[in-house]
Amino acid sequence: MEEIYSEEQKTCKIAKARPETIQFLLGFSKSMRVVDYKNMQFETMLN
């Protein structure tokens, strides 16, 4: 186990997203609502 973590690993790559992908995710997050009621959570999508 020590052999695996003792060396510095340089395998991380920065991901690039297209503007369309970012707009889709922002729109999705704006339309999603989470409502807490007593001990339950309800997720709704507003269209």
C-alpha cells in the first residue's frame, strides 16, 4: 500500500466544458426544486 501512495501522481487533467453544456446545467439547476416536509424530501422539476 505504501508503494502506491508514496509517489506523486500527475494524472489529473483539467476538463473543459462547452458553453452549451454549462447553459444546460445552469438551466437544469434553476428548474429543480427540493422541498423538505417533516422527514421527507421531494424533488420537483418546473417546466
